[in-house]
Amino acid sequence: MATTAKVGDPATICYFNDMYPATVIKITPATITVRKENRDCTSNPNGKTEVFTKRGDGRFVKKGRSSPRLSIGEREFYQNPEI
């Protein structure tokens, strides 16, 4: 994950086996808010927003949960076909 994120950066929401594309839309010192994009990684202005909080180890994880985590720098889509 990039050490410094900025609004507009590509991101990936990472579940255990699946990944969903997103874009950083807001940053505070403790949170990053992203908007989910389309499966083909194109922009979705009406996409759902999710807030991720910075944890002690420096990773960003969905607010109030233990997963998913957020990766900054690339937009990827993958769904495990075996699940």
C-alpha cells in the first residue's frame, strides 16, 4: 500500500479471496473514504462509499470491522469462482 494517499488515487478493497475496485474520495488523518467502482474498474459516480480507519500496524481496515482491508495504488477486480 502506498504510504501517502490522495483524493483520486486508485484503490482496491480486499476481502479474503475477492477484490473490488475503488477510488479515494476523502482523507482525514485517521480515515480514508473510498467509492466502489464498476467491475471493469471504470468510474461509477453512484458507487457505494465505505470508510476505512487506520490501525496500529498502519493498515486501513473497514470502520468497525476486522476486514476488509484497503490497498492504495491499483484498482483490481477479482471474485474467487470456487466460493
